Amino acid sequence: MTTYADYTTGEPVADTKAPAGPVNERWDTRRFEAKLVNPANRRRKTVIVVGTGLAGGAAGATLAEQGYHVVQFCYQDSPRRAHSIAAQGGINAAKNYRNDGDSIHRLFYDTVKGGDFRSRESNVHRLAQISVEIIDQCVAQGVPFAREYGGLLDTRSFGGVQVSRTFYARGQTGQQLLLGAYQALSRQIAAGTVEMHPRTEMLDLVVVDGRARGIVARDLITGKIDTYYADAVVLASGGYGNVFYLSTNAMNSNATAIWRAHRRGAYFANPCFTQIHPTCIPRTGDHQSKLTLMSESLRNDGRIWVPKAAGDDRPPNRIPEDERDYYLERVYPSFGNLVPRDIASRAAKNVCDEGRGVGPGGQGVYLDFADAVERMGREAVEAKYGNLFDMYQRITDEDPYRVPMRIYPAVHYTMGGLWVDYDLQTTVPGLFAVGEANFSDHGANRLGASALMQGLADGYFVLPATINDYLARNPLDDQVDDGHPEVQEVLAETEDRLNLLLSVDGDRTPDSFHRELGEVMWEFCGMARTESGLRKALERIPQIREEFWRRIKVPGTGEEFNQSLEKANRIVDYLELAELMCLDALHRAESCGGHFREESQTPDGEAARRDDEFGYAAAWEFTGTGDAPTLHKEDLVFEYVHPTQRSYA
Amino acid sequence: MKLTLRVWRQRNADAEGAMSTYEVDGISQDMSFLEMLDTLNEELILTGEDPVAFDHDCREGICGACSLVINGDAHGPERTTTCQLHMRSFRDGDTIDIEPWRASAFPVVKDLVVDRSAFDRIIQAGGYITAPTGAAPEAHATPVPKPDADLAFEHAECIGCGACVAACPNGAAMLFTSAKVNHLNVLPQGAPERETRVLDMVGQMDAEGFGGCTLAGECATACPKGIPLFSITSMNKEWLRATRRAAKG
Amino acid sequence: MARTVWDSTVGKKTVMAVSGLVMLLYLVAHMIGNLKIFFGTEEFNHYAHWLRTVGEPFMHYEWTLWLIRVVLVVAVVAHAVSAYQLSRRDIRARPSKYVHRKKRADYATRTMRWGGVILGLFIVWHILDLTTGTVHPGGFESGKPYQNVVDTFSTWYGNAVYIAAVLALGLHIRHGFWSAAQTLGAGSRTRDRALKTTANVLALLLTIGFVAVPVGVMTGVVS
């Protein structure tokens, strides 16, 4: 009997859209080669956009400006609430306003290197090129970026980068950029070019004759399930960090749109690449429903430590200096507390595993500002970090000026996603994926302040240019309607699934399953992964899935506003996606970026990449629930940035 | 902690609603208010009762989804969003009243969930700068004086939660509308549409059935983001200016 | 433009603000005039007569007075109709109250509506009492306002009604003046304190100034 782990390797997959030639000319070439749709014909072409975050909102607005008829969906009550809104830090752009040596090439280089050589050079270079236009666009929309007294834009350096290229709007950059996109989208809604469906969740993809032709979606207020048809479908539904139950994602962020697309034929690439952010507020108990991130900038002045002795439960201020272990400063003397996210996260896990963690459950380390207060004075610390300290105090009821903060890593971003080519098209013709929903630009690790950049690049500039080519070359000559057998099948499957969820009438709540799955994923597919652990997870997940379908309890009916049903239906997909994440992590027997396999490390405990064996993006093809999927490798070629091993010691 | 909750239950928009009483036990001081409601809902599901519906998403105080009136206060006793309110603000044995935003422009969808699409339509009426993608000039072409940029930011912080409407004795949306008008009108990029923006947005605000402003100030007191009351004053000024200019033709 | 203003909630508030300020201006003059009662019958009656001859010879007898009266009636009507329509709208916008009621902080704001109604009724009584004499308690004599005033404030209810109304007026002005400044866009973060102080001082001065007359009669200073 073959198990899920016995995957087969299929034909390699390749990006056929990026033109050859110098990397800095590829985007121009591609835009020139792409066929255009006659402006007069555009309003007869419908594009569905799922999601209204940075990528989706920007794409919807821009496509509508170009003249297409856009039908857009979000599960929230308003397109203004997508989780891009929670991004704090900033957005990178190679403007070189500081004259500090930045350039498109340097941003390209930093991003490829930061991604630990698991991203595609063509895509990353394009991203760096477009970054410049994004800032112009957002300023024109009225995004209130921080400015200097001369009235020009302020920038800061972020995430250990040596140039100052991060534009920001206090700690709410994501909010301001999202509202910019939302307002652009609102203008199109008013103009009638975007038909907006809030509180409507995509439940499946309609594929007819091998092409994406529409979606099945549920009106979350009435419970009505409907089909929507289009000439192309764009998924901008975000990442899948909520597989872990606890993450910094919004409570309702989910993987259903991309997972259903995957089930209908879209390859899922690098699902195990998840980013774990080191500075989150630790959980306080089993009731914890989500985790809150605190800006990484805190590590610039805070010192991270734990007690030297395991089980030392004295209050932090009573632990004398020589009984404290400033472990990052000790192990990484040259970078100290500023080591990259993945290293800081793993080190925190290690000391906690040794029983030296602090706070409830021993899942936390101290981030101490006592020295900073002494050195800079309380006022200076307050000016720099006041709002973060306030937020921390509101959540924990502890005063970080007097008691060290407690922090712990948390799942934050998923680099993996639907496999897309240079045009952002998935392996299903007519289905595109933008933003965090695709896998394209960050490789195995995303740099700080690059998520906003990628979402907006995809939405404002890349997709609106590349989708023309598909629409122009592939005119549809038939009308699809609900009577079509392939549509009927999708509809029936969706209805059956929801009915089944409602009819099991078991004795466990949706959340209890989600929490259980999350614990398995965090334990075995979290910051450090091992073959045995991943095998254990691959054994556990199908068991949880089986139990889920036996014991789930969803009250109410499908014909009403039913948040338990929404939740349960999302968990159905997490229970399958989790399995693929573990398999991907198992098969990738190397460490790279956010993926750390304990078996693959250097003698001093650092991640050891194995480029010869794993210098590819892993694109998985679905073959059936619980059935071993097929792996398609996309070879990654590095012509400009040559792979080197990271070293922070 | 052990608490008595009196929660507004309403099956759907057309149904009659009423307060229902529930007891919850084992509530930790460290829980957020919504986690306390999660606890209640887990119990309700297991007993086969319909869990309490409420809007929530980011749970870090920025998306603006959460929207509960707690003991008569929009977002409860602290000046923050419901999701950032913690149970340590309450005492063991307390009775807590939980109600939805109440305003005729925000009809109840179910239980504590209301329809705030009127806000979206106010933005659609003019809460944007017409800057189609690709048409933008170089970002540094127009410097913005720092005080203006800061003022714009202060108003741009609005999260569109609707606490201002919920707290206003007249169900007015002046603070929400003025926050966006001021954010965009203070910037040079927003200048070309300055007059139409304020006239159209105020017109839409009235058309949605929000009440008028009596400057009671409850909105600014309830606003989790601290949008100041003078935001409304500035919008009035913009509106009068726009009306005069429109009259001149 | 008139249509735009009248059809908008912000516009109607502007109407209220402007009409309110017109009335406020009148009240300041009215109060100063009233205070002449402390300088004796002759001066007060002379002042009352002068009111009818202002502007002569350009204006005919009582023309100026009637002009002021017309302006005031327009202001009162505009103020009241706007207030009525806005209040109707406000109540419609918040049809169901919260089950958990809060004691609202600002006294003046809450009292604007019923304070306005009281003032409206008071104006009617005040005119019937001291202008037309219809409900005057003593023998009303046109042209002898000093005696008329003394007669009115020699009754307990005359004093009670008047003082109650003046107190309502004080509260009304206290919030109304500041509120009008906001409506007309004159407020700002830096100016807020000055505006609130001005509103308080105005309210206090007018209250004292108007209450002085009945108190004067009651204490026998004026008789």
C-alpha cells in the first residue's frame, strides 16, 4: 500500500513566460511581447478577483481602470478590512533617495539572497524594478507616508539591511497602503466597473475544458451558494499561516480559495516555506485565539535573555546579571540580537526546549530594555518605542519600562503558495494568483517590508500587464452556465460538503479540531523540523481528519449567517493542506530560509542548504485527498546572484 | 472569573431581537473580550445552541471589524477596540451587557453583527483621489509640508469600525466622513477634487440616513483611534467653502 | 446654493448657527437696554421711545424697529424649523436605544432640544406680556415700559417663568455659541479653549444681565 509520503516525481515544470536576455530587460520585453486587448472589447471581458488586500484591491482597481468588467469578492463586511491592513513596518523601494548606494540591482540582490536562493531571478528583478513606481503611485493616491521637515519622504533601514529604503507611515504602513488601494477600488465600484461582493466567500473554482471559468461562492449572510463566471479568475486570497491555528494572521484568513484551486489542478509550490517572526507577544493560555506581532525594530535596542538555569522562576529583576544568558550575544557575537528572523526564532525555541523559557508555560524569552533606558534615558526609549510599549502593556498588563518584555516566535507569513509563471498564471489556464497567495518572489524567506511591495507590484503593475496576453490570445467562444456538467459537479460537491458538515452532529467544535491540528503543525512543522517528527505529523493529520468527519458539530443551517459553518469548512481545507506542508518539509531534506531541517545543519548549528539536490521550487500536483501527490520540480537558475552560504556567527 | 453576560440575540435582520442571559465561568484576566466570547460560543455549540455571532478579524485593533457596545460604551470601558479590551477591565461576578451598534443606517444582520456598507458608499462617493495606476508623477515632485502630512495621517488612521456612529446620540457619521475628507483635502494631491469630495461625501452620508451632528462629542470619546472632534469642524469649513465656490460656478 | 444648504444636515446646522448668532447679537443689545431700568423710569422709558425713532429722519417712525423684528422672526423661524427637522432626523437615525443606558456627560448638549422649546414658548409669553400686553398682569400701558416691567416682576409666576427661561438661555448659549463656531468651521485645536471660554463668559454675562431685572424688582431696587 502506498502512503501519502510515497509521492511520485512527475515532469519538471518550467516558467515559459519570462523572456531570455539580460535580467533588467525581461519585463520590458515581456510587456512588449504580450498581446493586448482592444480597449473597446475590454468591457465585454469579465475578470473575477477573489480578495481585496493589497494585491487584490490593487488588481481590481487597475483592471477596472483599464476597462475590464471586474467582479470582486471578500469574506469581510468591507473590502477595507483585508489583513494587509495589519502590516506595521514599511514597504521597500529602490528609490535611493538617501544616496546611500541603493539601486534596483541591490534590492534584487538582497531579495534573492534573503530568500536563500529559492526564488526566481526574473521575478525578483521585476519586483525590484517596479518597487520604484509603487511609491509614486501610492503618494499620488494620498497615502500619508512619513515625511521630513523639508516635505520629502522619510525612509528607514529595516531588517538588518544596510541601506535605508523602507518607506513607512508610522507603524501602520499596511493600513495606509491598503486604504489607498481600497479607495481606488471604491472609485471603480462607484463607476460601476467593479461589482463588489462583500461577505461572500469563494468555496470552489469552476474549471471547464481545462480553463478557469469562474467560481462558486457563498453569500455569508443568506447562505446562498452561487456561481460566478468570467474570462479569467484572479486569486488574491492571501497566505495560509492559519493552518497553525495560532498565527499573526487575521482570524478568518484562510486557505480555501487556493486549496480548492489546487484541488482543481493548480500546482502548489513550496508549501513548507513559512516565516516565523521572532518578536510576538507570547500566548497566555489555552484560550489564546491569535498572536500579535511587535515590530522587529525592538531588537535594535532590547537585549534578549533567559535564566542560565532551567526552571528558574524568580521574577526577572531578581535574577542577577551573572545568572542570565544573553544567548544571541553569546552565540552570535558579531550580530548579537540583530540576527535574521529565522535564527532568532530558532534560538528562542531551543532555550525554551531546554526548560529555560519564561512566563506562563515557559514559552517565552525576555526582551530587556533596562540597559537601553539607562543608556538613552527613558524619554528617548519612549520616543522610539512608545506606541509598541503601550500595545504590549495593553495586552499583557506589564510595564516594559520596568519589567522585561516577554516575546516568543509566531507564524507570520507563508512564502509558499500557488505555483505561477512569470505572468502570475497558475498551471490552470485562466487562473492567476497574486500577492501572498502565490509563491513567486520570496523564495524560502521573505525580507522585512517586502510583503507590501510584492502585493502592490503584483496588483497594480504585473497582473494588469500580463492578464491582457491571456485574454487576447484565448478568446472564449462558448458561454458556461449552471447547466454545464462540470459546473453541476462543482456545485454538487460544494453543497454536499456543507451539508455533510451540518449533518455529522458530533461532539467536538470546529475550533477544537483547528487547535489540535495547529499543535501538531507547530510541534512538527514549525521552527525546526525532523524526518521523524514530520512522519509523525503525516500519521497524525489523517487521523485528525478522520475524527473530524466523525465528530464535528456545526449548529444551525446552511441557509443563514453561520460562522461555525464557515469555520468548519475552512478547517476541512487546512486538514488537507497541512498534510502537503509536512510532506514538502519532509521531502526537502535541506535547511533553507524559514525551513530548518535539523538533519541539515553546519557543525555550528546553522542552516545548511543543499543546492545540488534541492536547488528547485517544488510544485505539487493534487491527486486526491490523502493520496500521494505528484512533485514537479522547477529548476532555479542563478545567472546574476550566485548562491553562497549565509553566515552570521 | 465568573461572569453574567446579557447578550443581544437576533436571528436575522427581520427578526425581533432581545437580550439573553448566559453565565460563563473560568474566565482568565488575560483573555481578550472576544476570547471570552469564544469561550461562551464553544459551550453553546456543544449544548446545541446557536453561538453568538459577532464580527471580528485581525484581533489586533486595526481592521475595524469588531463592533460591540459593552455596558453602553462602544468598544467597552477602555479607549480601544473590542478585540484589544481585556477581561482584567472587569471584576469577578460582573454582569456585562453586550449589544450591537445601533443606528438605522447600520441594520442588524444577526446578533451582534451589523451591516456597515453605508460607510463604503460614503467612500465611494468621493473618498479617494483620482490617480489611475501608471499616471503618477515622481513621488518627490510635490513636497508635502510635514505638519500637513502629519495632519493627514492623523485623520487617515480611522479604521472604519463605526464606533462613532454607535456612540452618537443621533447616529451621525460625521466623524467617519470628516476623517476621510480631512485626510485627503489637506494633501496637495487631493486638492483638485477638494470641493466635489466634501459635497458628495456629505451628500451620501445624508442619503444613507445617518443623523445630524449636535457636537455632543461622544464620537470622539468613543473613537479607538483618537480622531479628534475638531475633524468635524474642519469638514464643516470645507463644506461651506465648497458650497460657496459651487454657487459662484 | 440655498437648496444645497437647506437639503444638507451640515447646511441646516449652518442655518442654525447663523440664525443663532443673529439672535445672540440681538440679545446682547437687548440686555444692555434692559439694564437702563436701574437708572430710573425716565431714562428707561426714553430709551424705549428712542427704539421707535432710530434712524429718523431717514427712517419713518418704528421702521427700524420693525425691520429688526422681521429679521428676528426670520431668525427664530429658521432656527426652530431647522432644529425641528434635524431633531426628527436624528431620532429616526437612532430608533432603538441601548438597553444598557449610560448617563451622558454633557448637560448643555442634552438640554439643547428641550431648552429650545422652553425658549420658544417663553418668547411667545414675553411678547404677549410686554409687547402687546395681552397677558400682562397689571394694567398694560403702551409707552410706559418701566411700569409694565415692574408689574410683571411683581407676580411670583412672572419671576419664575422669566428666571427659568433665562437660565435655559444661558445653557443654550453655552453650548450653542461653541457649537455654532464649530459648524461655521471657526474652531480648531488651538482655538478651542478660547471659544469655550468666550461661550461661558457670554452665557454668564447674559444670564446675570437678564436676571438682574427681576431680581432688581424683587429686592425693591427697581420699583
